[in-house]
Amino acid sequence: MIDTNNISDQELLNQYYKDGNGKWLGFLLQRYTLLLLGVCMKYLKNEEEAKDAVQQVFEKCIRELDKYPVHYFKSWIYSVAKNHCLIQLRNKGKLPGELQENMALEDESDEYYERILEKNELLNHLEQCLPLLNPDQRTCIEAFYLNKMSYREIAETTGLSLMQVKSNIQNGKRNLKQLLLQLKRNER
């Protein structure tokens, strides 16, 4: 049996993209079952419907992951679940009025699409800049921000001291900001 507790989301995704073996995706989806159930319960307010929605979200994830690579799995799967629930509520005519108005405004708003484009651009730039950090900084930044690991967990997995982890995260953030600014300047 494979111990996946020490394997990051991104490593599991990369392995799935590499060999297409569904077991990697299974490990990943299993990690987020409770999160998805919580999201679905929040919106649907019915345990059975929420459980069904989680299964449908899993199926959608399997289809979507084969179409294009995902880089930030936790936020991506959260969005898939939330959107799935909102669509279900809208189809049933049960979408709360205020939420329905907000969705209508978001759907039609140029600002909404601009924010999405800006966020995607930032993520692309981060993807370009992260490999430019020194290895310890990159490892600590990815572990802390992308894998949501604590300083202690990072120290245990990397062999670095807590002070080194803290320093690498602080210096990595500063260097990443500088790299992002430099990249933006070069694009102009």
C-alpha cells in the first residue's frame, strides 16, 4: 500500500498526468471528500443531495482533468463543487434571491471576467517565476502556500530547521515579488 500522506497534491497530479493511472487521482479525490461534502452541504442543505453532488463532482473532475492540466488542485476542485451546487440550485429555482442577483451581475460584468483573466495571468507568472527561486525557497513556498503545510511539517519533510523554513518563506516571497515585477516590466 502506498503512503500518500507525504505526497503533495501536485505530485499526485503529475503522476496521474504521467501514467494515466486512476489510482493517483483516487488518492487525490479521497483527500478532498470531506471538504467537498462540506461545500455541497453548505449550498444544498440536504445530506443525500450533497453526497450525490460529491459523486457528480468527482465524475466531472475525472473528465475535466483529462482535458487540461490543473495546477492548484484544492482551489480548482472547490470551485468545481461550488459551481456544480449553484447550477443545481438554479435549475431547481431554489437559488436565494441575493445570490441569484450576484451571479447574474457576475455573469454579465466585464470586471468579473477581467479579474479572472488577471488571476490566471498572475498564476501563469507565478508558474514561470517559482522555478527561478533557489531550491529551498521554492520548496518551502510551495509546501506552505500550495500544499498548506505548517512550518513544522515543512521542517520535518525537508530536514531544515524551523528558522530556516521561516527564512526561506520570507526570502522566497520577497524574491518572488521581485521576479514578478521584473517579468511584468519585461512584458511592457
